[in-house]
Amino acid sequence: ILIPYVFAQGHSYFENLLSKGYDHIIHFTISSGLSSMNDLFNNVVKQNFEGKVTIINSYSLSSAMLAEVFLAYDQAQKGTPVEEIVKKVEDLFISRTFYRFFYTNLPKSFEWFS
């Protein structure tokens, strides 16, 4: 079964990074509307890494989240607290009004797409 395998891989992935001395991990996933990875990684965090790992739903595909990843990296390099980084990233997602409008206001004939 794939889910336990991926779950175990997620656990090992976070465990490995934290063992290297990182204080906190901000992990971006592709849109929860397109994949179950966001839910899966949130479950891994809830069971094992609460307070050490934050999962961010990108509401997009991989290349569309690059600006948010760069923002998070830049803020981490400046020593910004995790909570502020997450808020800034989420604010950037919200500021993308065209994308949000398109994604959340699809015509009824395109409901299968969302």
C-alpha cells in the first residue's frame, strides 16, 4: 500500500532534517485540491513533529509556489520567527487575487476541474 510507505518516508524525511540541527521546517505541498500529500504530511506532523514542522498548502502546482518558497527562505535567513514567516507566506498567497479568483470561482461547467 502506498500511503503507509509515503507516510514512513515523510516521517524519515523530517526526522533526518531535524537531526541535522534545524530548529523548524516549513514544508510546502502542492494544492490539497490536487493531491492528498498536504493531508498526509499534516498527519505525519500531528503524530510526530508538532511545533517543529509547519505544512503550507500552496494552493497551486510546484512552479507556482516558487515565490513563496523564496520568501520563506529569505525571511528564515533574516531570523524571522516561524509564525511570522508562515503569515507572510499565507498573505502572499492571498494577495494573488487573480489566481485565487480563478481557482475559487470556476464556472459550474468546470467543476470537474477543481
